[in-house]
Amino acid sequence: EEPGTPASLSRDLWQTDSDDKTPNIPPLLHSLGELRSVLSLAASDSYIFCGSQSQDIPVWDKKTFQLKDSLRGHTGAVLALVHAEDRKWLFSSSGDSTVRIWSTIALTPIYVLSPYLETGAGDLFSLAWSPSLQTLYVGCQNTSLQWYDFNSEHHAASAGCEASGSASGTSTPRRRPHKFFDSYPQYERKPADIHANNGGSSRDTSPTSDSNIRPPRAFLNIPAENVIDSAHFGYIYCMELFPDRENGVRLVTGSGDEFVKVWECSNKRPIQLHAFECNNGAIYSLVLKDETIYAGCQDGSVKVLDLDTKTTVRTVIVQEGIDVLSLSLLNSDLYTCSANGQLQRFSASFDCTASWQAHDGIVLSSIITHGNSKDHPCLITGGNDDHIKVWELTTPPETSAAEDQIVLPSLNSHTTDTLTYALSKFISIRSVSSSPSHREDCRQAAIWLKKCLNQLGAQSSLIPTGEGVNPLVLGTFSGTTPKNKQSKPRVLFYGHYDVISAPSEGWDTDPFNMAGRNGYLYGRGATDNKGPILAVACAVANLLANRALAVDVVFLIEGEEECGSTGFDKAVQKHKDLIGDIDAILVSNSTWIAEDIPCITYGLRGVVHCSLEISSSLPDLHSGIEGGAVVEPLLDMVHLLSTLTDAQHQVRIPGFYDRVRKQTGAEKELYQRLSTITGRPASSLSSRWREPSLTVHSIEISGPKNPTIIPGTIQSQVSLRIVPDQDLHSITKSLCTHLEASFQNLKSPNKLKVSVQNTADWWLGQLDDFWFKALESAVQAEWGIAPLHIREGGTIPSVPFLEKEFGCHALHLPMGQSSDQAHLPNERISLDNLRRGRSVIERFLSTVGDKGTLQSPS
């Protein structure tokens, strides 16, 4: 059987009851009947056009829902319809291997277009029209992709010649039968072709003798050079064009070969850019939005494909095993049409928000258009139950700022601050990386940030980090090389757009709706890390707008920082050439130690996260029956954990403290000064920042948590915080060795499993480095006071990795205050801090730009 043949068309129709419990099912506005299978639909402002198996194209009045006319001329089923608003044309393609062009005003034929004759194109399954190129693309049964340019000299010559020939009685060429597509008898036809009329050489592109059918103005032919043979290895069932943009016209095709292909068409001839292998059966339907492709598949799923990262974002299961034959999109709502007559609606987060039985058979086609009023959209569906259904829709609200047109106020605007406006949009996107239900929100945050950086003057793109993992945002602001310099510095700014979850308990306002109160901006991500990202972006944009940017600033923003930076390292290494050479790394992902004095962070501890599991070969037991007769895993775990520290809380792992850097006199003076400012003991600051530590985070048991159960499995989470000059690899190995040896000493029959979840190295900045001095000077110039030098007890895994990968130093500028509540309810950032942080970045970049490129450390 031909690959990609719709299985739905060769088996009995599925009958499923509609889900009456599903709310918000669109009301049925009107039903249009007495048609043969509705294979295709299109709409203009005034009419609904129906491509049917009956070969005619009924035209229905949108306002009255009455039959206005019927466009006649095809001798095969009408497989595809496309409305060209700019020309007031309707394109129709058919099983008779022709495309006909009609006037949507006069409802009369204009042209008949035939594919390249030598190819024997067979059924013409799909069409796409580019207004900017004035070119029609045709997807064919013989796997070829063909196109016709209505602005070409060929068109002018053909239209004139054919029109005059027709007027003088010159016969038009008959399409020659093809040895494969026109030869097989009716009883051998494949299920995919139940709507086709490819029964042999009876197809004819000449005018019919029926006096009711008006002849076209001219007969056109696609020239041989406008053909790509074997564009797919299966029928080209569907095509869509992305709206024309600065990056050109792009065509998307879907085929029975299970591939979705993207083509660059700016020079009219399609050039393949990428092929997505979906592996979910034939691709029957496509719909596009922004950089996202939705592909309806034979196996009952919709593949969500990201063109920016060239990855599959997710697979949405509509109805398993039931073909998705048509898709329509209204803002964030995706409507799917299935072979069992079911329609379903999915939200922006791909939750099914409605499901209902729309037709008593296969839903073959759908479009979304406006109804009697342009403010009232309608979903129109057609099925093989010989009916068209018109469903009244409610326009969904935009679920995230990522779907808005990014229009930032002017950087010099005195009425609206670009920084706070952009931050309000950024915070509204629920980019919680730890929650699978917010995975699409994270992707939308990345898309929004990419657009925002673009508008601020960067060249930006998304970098994939793996399927199911949030992408990186890469944006490069290119500065001007000073006349007396041969090159300019390149600074990489690292941040993260993902946030931690924000349960509503404890919040005074909606955590994802930025609120301003008493000089603070409240919302999840305000200080960690969306506010600082935009402050730095606006600083760079200000310099760029004033032609004062003498450095390149490369933004590298990840979406998995709150989950351990999954995929970050490999993605950076893979795309290092795209990022380019880097002279210094800038980070702004922490807070001051107090409220009133600015700080610069120069140290972070590293971390080793480890999971322990002790299990018996027995199930959970009753302590009254088995207590004392078995060696209990929980007691083993208690004994094992007790070997990690002594009574003074010192870590007992052999060699753990051997390489810890000794505290200097300057450090002691710094801690004493900070103790005076913060009111915290100097020893506490030292312990938190520069001493290693061990923490037992949890002990979890299997079975019910009641006092009569002996659990069969115990799990515990342990972490180490490491400091200069401890070796990450050695410490990790020593921890595992110590645990295994200690467990062996217990001589327990139970089993231990040690698993290192993730690790990150410590980081220490260079206080005497030129870059650090430049940042320190910028802070002092802005605030009128020298910044405090502080360290953090936490870890940012990407900072030491980036230092090693690019061979340069990192700098860490906190913008928030100690009371910013990062990761807690009522997270906030001071509006003054945010704006002054922007000014600090401007001063810093201006200083390093004046110095030119510096040598990176070896």
C-alpha cells in the first residue's frame, strides 16, 4: 500500500459519544447540507467556498447561509482551495490534475493551470499562495513540488497566447495519461484516493461543452524549470506558508513519508532548509504560528515543531490511532479534526478544553474565518457526511505576553519606561521549568525574550538543548569598533528566564501579574532573574541607540537554571562557534548582603547532589509480626548517615578538608566589617561563604507512613557544598567511596544504591582583574560609595563552566536587596535598584569599550 495512505479512510468509522461534561463547546451556528464529501474549504469576506467530491464548488453567502452559485469546470474531486485576498482570486486543485483560478467577486473562471505535463502529477492535494511573490505552490500526488509565477514573462506570454488561441478556436492541449497515476483500475484504488478521480485518460483540461460552464480566460502550464521532483517520498498532502517576514518567504510541506519540510522561497524556487522526521505516520494537516509548526499525523497525534531550534517541542495525543485530518488555529486555541467525526480544542498549554462529536463521519476539512461581523470568528468544518457545520467561537485571551506583538516603547520615552513595561510582560509568562504543565510557557518565554532582544537591537535566535528541555536564547548586540582600535571586546552576559514555582499562598498579589507598591516591583522572577536580564538588555540598547556601544555584548540566557541547567553545557559546546570568542563573562543573579550598600559578588560555593537508596528483598512488613526478625533498611540508613559527620558537625569523609584554602588576614578584616554592617557574626559569614558543608535534605520511606510498618525501601538526599581549592571530581569520588565502605561495615543483607544527581564547581572571582576594577568603578560612580565585596553560599553551575569553556574571567553584579524574597512569596525588586543597575552596566561597558580588547587569561 502507498506509504501514508490514510488508514481512517479504509476502515469503518469510529463512533464515540461526545463529552457532555466538557465545558465551553462552541455552539452550532448553522448547518449546510446536501453536499458530497466536503474535501476542502475556503472563505472570502462574502462567501464560503466548498470543494467537494461532486467536482463543483458550491458558493454560500456568509450572511444568509444561502447557496449563491456553483463554480463548475473541474472533472475530478476538488481536493484543495486557497483564497488569495490580494487578487480576489480563489485557487482550486482537483483529482483531474488541474488548478483553476476563479474571481471571488464575479464568481467566474479566469485561468486553468496544468502541472508540468511530463511529470504526470496525478491528484493535486495541496496549494499555497504567496502574495509577496505572486506565486502559487502545488503539492502533487507524484511527490513533486511545483510552482507558477503570475508575474513572470512566461505567464504574460502564456496567458496572451492561450487567450488568443482560445478565442480563435484553437484547441487547448489535452493532458497525457501517466503510466502509473492514470492506469490502475477502480477496484485497486487506495483508501487515500476515495475522493480522487484518477480513473484513466478520461481527464481533460479542455473546455467542457456544457453550456452552463463558462470558459476561462486562458489555459496556463507550469514550465519544466518550476518543478522539484521527489520533493518528498510520499504524496504531498498539505502545505502552508509562513507570513512574509524579514527572513523571507518560507513554505512548509507535509507528506505521506512522515516528514515535514521547510523551504526558503524568497527566490521563488524552493530551497530546503530543514526536514522534521515525525515518525507518527503520514502528515495530513498543517497550521503555523510564529516559529511554531503544528502537524496533524496519521497516528492521532499533533507534532509541535519549533522552527527556531529545529526540534520537536512535544507530541500532543489527540485520539490515539485516529487520523488528524485538519487543523485550525485561533490565537492560542488549536482545533483538531479527526477521522471519527470528533473535534477537540487545545489551549496554549495543550490542555484539552473541549471535545465534541461534530460530524457523523470523517471530518475532512476546516477553516477559521469571521462571521457576519469581523469581531465574531467562526470555525467551519466539512465532513463526508455531506455537511458543512459553522461553529461560533469565542476569541481566547492571549495566555502569555509571548503571543503579543512585541512593541516596546522608545528607549527615550518620558511617558513609559521600556524596562518596567518589558518586565511586566516578561513576568506574566509562567516559565516554571520544574513543572511539565508549564513547559510550553517556558518556550513562550524564550520566544518572547528573543523578540524583545531583537527589538532592542540584537541579532537573536534560539539554541536547542534537547527534546523536552527548554532552549537557550542567544542574542548579540554588535558594537562599533573605535577608529584607533583593530578590534573590540566581547562580553557574554549569562542569565536564566525560568523561575521557581509560585503557589498563591503568601502572595499579596498575583505572582504572574507585576504589581508596583512603595517603590518595589512584585512578581515571580522580578529579582531572580528576569529583572536583571532586562536591565542589562536596556543598558546595552541605550548605548547602541546613542552610538556609544564599543563592545559586543552576547546574551546567553538559559531556561533550566532552576532545575540544574540540564543540557546547558553540551548545547554551549556544540554551538560555541555561533557564540564566538569571549573576553569576559557578566552575571547578575543574586542580591546584596543588606539593604543600602551596593555589592559585588566574587565567590560561589560548588555543590554535589547525591541520592541514596537502601532496600531489602522484602515488601513493607508489619513491625508486630516481623520486628526484630529482619534487618530494617531505615535503621541502616540512620547508621549510614551518621558516618558522614561527627558530633561537632565536621564532615568525616577522608581528605575532605585537605585542600580547603586558608583564610587570609584580608578576608578576616572583610568579614569583621561585614559583620558590623549586617549584625551577623563574622564566623557565620565565613561558614556560609568559604567553608565546605554537608546537608541531609530528606529521608523518605516506602509504604504507608504509620507506626506499625517496617518500610522495605528508604531513600535519602544528601549534598555537599565545596569551596576553593577542593577538587570537584575527587570530592565526588570520595563521597561515594565513603558511603559504600561505611555500608559494607554494617554487614547488612540489604542493598545500597548511590547515585550522584548533579555537580557544579566552586567559583572565585579575580579582585585585581581589570574587568573587576572596571565594574567596581562603575558601581561607585553610580552609587557614590564603594561596593562591598561579598560571596554566596549557593551555586550557579554555569558560571565556572563558562569561565573554563571560554578561558576568561567572570564578574557577578547583584542588583537586588537582601529582602527581595527570591524563591519566596512576594518576590520583588526595587525600581530604583533596577534603574541604577542599568546605569551601572552602561558605565561598565563604556569603560571597557574605551580600553579595547584585553588578553584573556591563559
